[in-house]
Amino acid sequence: MRDELAPGFPVRERVRPSGIETATLAITSTELCADLAELGITPRKSLTLRWPLRLNRVLARAFLLGYFDGDGFVTWSRTGRYVYPRWGLCGTEAFLSSAMRVISAEAGVPPRRARSETGKKMYVLAIGGADAFVVDRWIHSEGTLGLERKRLSLHGRSAQADSPANS
């Protein structure tokens, strides 16, 4: 893929402090960048992205899974002695509101409201408790796509759960 999209540019690899390995590839094609911009994929997309109007409803779950792998999180929270799972997305208020409508309609969980992160321009949509498992099972329901480390349903209590700060 690198040879087709960015010949000669290196794939940079790094290991995060958590031990997670990542790779970065810089795409330098102005034509490809312009095509992506027409679809709303731009620099800092988490601060500007809106739900794609032309997205076929059949593809919404797969689209949301790809978005979740990039800008989503699973984690465990504590309130007193109670520990509960949380599933969430980071992004714009408009995008997250549209995503919640799809999640509610398709997974059958009650709607939640995106909340602004203190001191930041982004919003967080968090779904906790039993509904976090429902959403996790729904979003991963058709196949093996998606990052394994971002699955509540495969791990019970995930040892490598992400948080909004480091997803």
C-alpha cells in the first residue's frame, strides 16, 4: 500500500508506554487528500467531522467500527465500590449526536448526550454499564474487524482498556 500511495516514504513504527505498537504512514498525494477532503476526512477531523450524509444505513455499523477503532475507547470506571464498563467515542457534538441516533436505533440502547471535555474542543459520548456490553457486541457483530484491545465482549474486563485521553 505504501508503494502505491506514498512511494519512498518510510513507515514509522513506535511502541507506546503501554506496550501497544503503532505505525504511521504519511500520504503525500494532493489528489488523494483532495478526494478525502470531499468526504469530510481532513486534518483534525475529530474537531470538524459530521456524519456522512450519503452513507448507506447498511454500512453505518462498519463505518462506526472504523471510527471507534480510531477515536473510541473502552474502559472500566469506579463509583464507590462499584466497577462498571464504559464504551465511548470522541469527536464533534454533531457527529456524536448522529452516531448516537444510529447506535440507539440499531443496538436498542437508550440515547445518551455527548458531553464536552473540560478545557478541550472535543466531545465525548460515553455509554456505561450493561448497555456498554450491548453496544460493544453490536458494533463487532459482523465478523472479526476491529481492534481486539478495544473489545469489552471478548475480554470481560479488558486488561488493555483505553481511555478518552489515550485512545
